[in-house]
Amino acid sequence: MSKPVKPNPAEIWRIGQDVGPEQGTGQPIYRPDLFEIIQSHVDSMEESLKALSLDISDHPELKFEEYRTHDVLTEYMEKQGFAVKRQYVLPTGWEARFTHGTGGRTIGVNSEMDALPGVGHACGHNLIAIAGVGVACAIKKVLVEKNIPGIVILLGTPAEEGGHGKVPMLQAGAYKEMAACLMCHPAPGPPHSGSLSASLALRQIEAEYHGRTAHAALSPWEGKNAMDAAVSAYNNISMLRQQLKPDNRVQGMISGRDWATNVIPDYSKLSAAGIATGCEADIKETGGCYDLRQNDGLGDEFANVFRSKYGPIDYIYGIRSASTDFGDVTYALPALHPGFGIPTEVNGGNHTRAFAAAARTPEAHRATFNVTKALAAVGIRVLTDDAFVEKINKAFEEDRIAREKEKESI
């Protein structure tokens, strides 16, 4: 399979652009009778899911503070017939579970909830939340109508934006029953497209600089300027960027405490370069996440369904150069995290106010419903096809071996 590696800005779906309806290839898919149930059920939920999405968008909550969103989503899932655990593992985490029959496998799904400071739902977590809900409910519908034994678990995962909420949930065993786990993410991309790109690992390092205060005009020589230490570190990191490889990213943020323009600050926070300014630096690692490893078996099935019904698949858009705590999930079990294109403004990609607005549009919701149906089809195959599960387990094991080899070569 050819996997192009260079994005083309001319391909990006823009707001107001007339792109026409989705056009799939019509190629055969697994159990079209099951897909018809999925499609019909998601269609029947569209209005309530869109209302749920806009409600979440209207009430953005930051990482680990998604209390209202937690309540709105758990109430919705209870009404859909799921058994709900509130405040699961984390104060704003939750689990919604549906079991049909006995002896079946378990499929997992994730819904993210948190927004970003100052820009609201600028990463489209309102869409991710309803996609998870839609996938879980569509799978439940198939299990009941076709009397298929199985369990579907939808996890509400807090604090993807810098808090890595999936990591403590993973460590607490929230994913241990799952044969596979599924979720999705909106991003700029071609019209009606899905993306199977991976994403980067992340290490977060925090440094506190300790200097000495002084009057900035009367006796500045008595001070040791902690802000200068942070600025020097930031500038040094910026100069390093030209030597970084194309698949590396680095970003910094300076913050302070009790700053005033006429006082030399004795405290700042960033990383490195403290010695040059006479300040002491306390450096610690504050978090991180693994890179995203798309399971090839799950990815191939998603690509087949999505191409057949909706549009093209690529390996270059999605959240390719970003990071996600779902990466840790992909290290623990077979998992899939496709991106999907929504119409955006020029320079209005993820983490902008323009993207928050784009994630409210009818076109963005239509794209979300399409990816929801395709993911539900993948999930149903996990629950009904033993040979397929062997395939995704084999792909997971092969990737685990590849990861180990990569680690040894570093």
C-alpha cells in the first residue's frame, strides 16, 4: 500500500467550499447486514448527538475540571441503557458498559472531554465525545438486534490536553478487559477523508529558576534575575530547532510568580540556562506519553469500510505531528485512532479559535457521524470474527517486537 508522506495545502477542505456529497468506492465490506443496522441507528441519533456536541462546546471545561461534561455524558449514556460508573478512577472519569449474553469479547471506545484555556474546544473534543457515544450505542444496537454476545465499554477520559488522563486509567485497569479500543480525532484534511497517520511521543520537563529580588532601578546589581534565566533557556531552545529532525517538535512556556515591573524577579519556570544568569535551576520531568501506534489490522478494516462508504484514506493528515495520551493505550493493547477531515479556515487548524468554530459546523458533524459508523463497523468485527481478532493480535505483537528493536537501536 502506498503511503504518501507530504501534505498538500491545496487538498485541505475549506469552510464554504462546495465539495459535494461523500463518494465511496462501493467495495465489499464485512457483514453489510450489520453495517446497515449501524448506519440506521447512528442516523436516528444525529439530532441528539449534535445537540450534545454543541452543548459541550458551549460549556468548555479544562483538564481535570470536566464536571459538567462528565454529568451530561453519563446521563445521556444511562438513557441509552448503559450501566454507568461515575467518577471512575479520576474525579471526572467515567465508564459506560453494556453487556449482552455471555462469553463474548469486549470492545472499548473512548470519549474525550476537555477544552483548552482561552480557546475553548479548539481541538474538537466535543466531536470526539459524541463519536465515542455514537460508536458504543451503534454496537449495542447490533448486539441486541442480532443477539450477539459481547460487551462494549465506553470510557470518558479526562485531561487529554496536557494531563494525560488515559494513563492513570490504563494503570488502574480500565482497559484490561478490552480486546481492542477505538476512538477518533478531527483535524484539517481533504474533503470527506479519514487519516491513519500516527503521532509523536511527548516528554514534559519543567524547570524552576531561583534568583534574588532587588529594586530594578535603585540597585539592580543586587539581584539575580530568574526571568533572564528562563528567557535564555527559551532562546537556546529556539536556536536548537534548526537542528531538529522534521519529525521532532519542541515548545516552551515561561511563567512567573509575584512579578512586578520594578522588581527583579527571583522566580521563573521553564528549562536550562540557569548558570549563565547566576540562578539555581530545579529541573524535573512532569509527564509525557508514548507515540501513537495504529494497529495495522484495525487500520486496514477501518480503511476498507471508510473508503467503501465515504471517501479517501490518507497517512499524512490527522494529528500526525501532535501527541496524544491514547499513544499509551496503543502500547498496551490493539487500538486505533483515525483522524478525520473537517472544513477549516486557512491557518485555522487545531488549537485555534477558528477550529473551535469549525468543530460546530454541520459539515463537521456530518464527518463525525461518518467516522462513527466506520469505527462501529470495526468494533463489531472485533466482537464477531475470531480470525480478525487473531489478525489484530498478530499485528500488535509484531509492532511490539518492532518497538523493542527501535529501543535497542537508540
